[in-house]
Amino acid sequence: MADIAPSHSDVSHPLHHSNSVGKWFLPVFGLILVCGLGYVAYALSRDLTAAVAVPWVLLGLALLIALGFEFVNGFHDTANAVATVIYTRSMPAEFAVIWSGFFNFLGVLTSTGAVAFGILALLPVELILQVGSGSGLAMVFALLIAAIIWNLGTWYLGLPSSSSHTLVGSIIGVGLANQFLAPAGSATSGVDWSQATNIGLSLLISPIIGFGLSAVLLVVMKFLVRKPELYQEPKGNQPPPLWIRAILIFTCTGVSFAHGSNDGQKGMGLIMLILIGLVPTAFALNRTPDVNYLEAYKSASAQVETALGKYVKPGVTVTDYKAEVGNAVKNKVWTDATTPALQQYIHQTSAEVAAFPTLEAVPTNLVGNVRNDIYLIGEALKLVDKKKLLPMDASDLKAVTGYHAAVDNATKFIPLWVKVAVALALGLGTMVGWKRIVVTVGEKIGKTHLTYGQGAAAEVVAMATIASADHLGLPVSTTHVLSSGVAGTMAANGSGLQWSTVRNMLMAWVLTLPASIAIAFLLFVVLRQIF
């Protein structure tokens, strides 16, 4: 495997291993893996009892590829979370991987799913509504394979590429290919460019924030904390003083947790797309919401119907309310006919769902249709409460927002076993691929080796940036934020930057989007001939 920059010091800095830790690392990790896989298998088999038919080969292949994406994600992004704590000898590498994996899992477990479904919102609506069709299967496999190809290639070269960046590019490529293959004159939607712009800005701005804030934080630390040992590079295999270790372990923990709550959601969203497409009778609707969910849903439905009724213009009639709402969602427009169409659509769907005591009681032959109806209504509601295409009073808008939350609860959910599976895949990837990223972060960004203070500053900023993005439902790249943060501390420290490494990092950043778009585009076109 090729290194991305030459060594810049005659001093050897071997990575910190511990023989005592190494003895129990593999048995403990193996036990965690076996227990986790056992739980995933049990929970999946239990959920599949509601399925009418299960395409086992396709389901197994798709889940394997999706978890493979998260495994490769562990090479890149999770490895960055442990880079500073391993490089500074604050924790043995083996223990750091388990520690980071545990807090990644907690982050995944407590995540809202907003990032997962925010990324999936880039996809054409008709592909999501028909995810079990040939085009839907081509979409899923093109996304996953394109992301894995680019991630593996950049990892092989030691480039800190972003899994988030790669996945967004793959989604855009699929959207463009879907539009390219559509018959002339058809109302096929492509990429949601407004959503793509928001996500693109978050991916663009976050590394700049990482660079700037990390540089400022290091300068402030030097002014406030006048401890020379904090600003020294690691010496041999000796761990730093206890108080420095505590700081670095805390920042590693924070980055790991934030990474799980943000990056881990990408794989979760893809897995849910697979499950909904291949086993809709089991996963199309959330069959385990709150016991009072349906009552709350019916109440919210009645309120939003009343609210929309205030904005229906006299004399406007609709012959096909579902087609009208579908066109509004695809074209991101709102006409006089859209308001009564959405009102009728909500009324009809609510009446259909209200006929059953719980969502679990919805007959399997109706699950797919009910899910698509509710999902399409949710996408239409975005045009009102997010894009403000229908101006409404505050009280009426509150009714829309409340009903939108109820709709999302029915269709945008992530079972616990999916979170466990993603956390295991991330942990495995980190265990296998951490070393190359640790060396890059520690030795190949600046002209001097990473100091304790630089590592702490970069990770504090990365932790805060990722957590803020998670709160806003936007994806960011742990790789880009942390690597740029380290570069910022090197600049602030006057250490200088290894421009060969920075150039390669920038090249990976610039090439990732067009490369992943092109790969996903070609794969979708080819796979449409197969499925």
C-alpha cells in the first residue's frame, strides 16, 4: 500500500500497543461480536415473522453490502476518532478501539434518525416509493457498491476521504441516472437540489470551521494553560501525564459518541431502505410505536384537515388527489389544487388507518400501500412547514408540524437491531484499518509530529462540530473535520504543513463528489438492465 507522504523525522514513533491488553483484546472483541450478531439474527428473524415472502438471497446480499459500507466507514471515520489517543499513547490501540466502538454504539443508539432520512431525502421520491421494484433495487445496490469502491480505493492510498461525501455523491449519481433513463416528457424527479445544497454546504463549511476553530483554540490554550508538557510530542512509548491522558480520552470519547450519532446514521438509513424494499410487509410501517399512537395520529389528522380547509380556494376541484400531491412533491411547487388534494389525501389515508386498532394490525397486503401514502403525505407536508410554499398562520402551521411528526413516526424509524449491526460493523472496520489513518493524522499533516495539545484542540472542535450538525440533521465528515482541525493547529503552532499531504487530502475532497457520482451513475444504468 502506498504512503501519501514521506517520513519527515528520523525519530521513530511506533504506535502504542500493550501486550497485556493484546492478550484479552481478541477474545473480548470476539465475544462482543458473537453476542451482537446473535442478537441481530434473533431480532431480524422475529421481525421477519410478519413477512409474507422473504427473498433471502437478495436480502442477505444487500445487508452484507450495506454493513460492508459501514465496515469501510470504520477504516476512515471511526479511525479518526481514535487517532490522537493512540498516537499520543494515552490508551493502548486495542483498548482504544473497544472504547471508541462502545461510545460509537451509544451515539448510534441515541440518534434521532434525522441525518439518515435527511440524506435519503436526496433520492427521487418515486424511487423511494417503489424501492421494491427493479429500479429501487438498482438504486440500493448502485449506492452501496459505488460508495464502497471509492472508500476502499482512497483507504488503500491512505487518503482521509469522507464516507459522507462519497454517499452523497452516490445518491446524486443515482438521481441523475434515474432522470437520464426516464422516458421523454415523463414527470420523473431527479435530485432534490435544495436538499443537496444544504448538505453540500455542511460538508464544505465544516472543514473550514474545523481548521479555524482548532487554530484559535490552540492559541487560547497556550495563553491560559501554561504547561510546557501539554505542547510536546509523544516520546517513545511512554504515556503522557495523567491529566493530559484524561483530556485526550475525554475528547476521543466525545468524538466517538458524536460520530456514532451522525455518521452511523448513514448506514442505518440505507439498511432501512433495503428492508422496506425487500420485506415491506415487515418493515414498511413502524409496528412498535407508542400504544396511544393511533389515537394521537387520528387527532393530529383531524386538526390538519381543518387547518388546510381554511386555505382551500372556492371553486377549485380535484379529480385525482394522489396524482396532484405526487406532482407537487416531484416538482416542488404548490398550486391552488394542491391544498384540497392534500386535504382529501390525508382524510382518506386517516380513515384507512383508523379502521385498525394498531399499526401492527394493518393487513400485510395493505402495508406497502399505506406506507407509501403516509410517506408521500409527509413529503408534501415538507413543502408547507419546511419550504413555506403555502403561507399559513402560526396556529395552523403548528397543526401541520404536529401531524408531520406523527407521519414520520410511522414511516421513518430504525429498529434497535439495525443500530447494533451498524455499531458492530463500524467497530470491526476501526479494528482493521485504524493504523494507516493514525499515522496520517499524527505524522503526515504537519512538518512536526502531533503534540498532546494539538490533538486535544482538534478533537474538541471535531466533537462540537459533529454534535451541532447532528442537532441540525445535517451530515458532516469526521475525517474532514478532524484532519482540517489538526492542520489548523499545525498552522497556529507555526509547525508548517506538509503540502504533499494537504494537496492529496484536497484532491480526495475535490475528486470524491464527481468520482462517486460517475460510478453510481454507471452502476445504476447497468443494474437497471439486470433488475
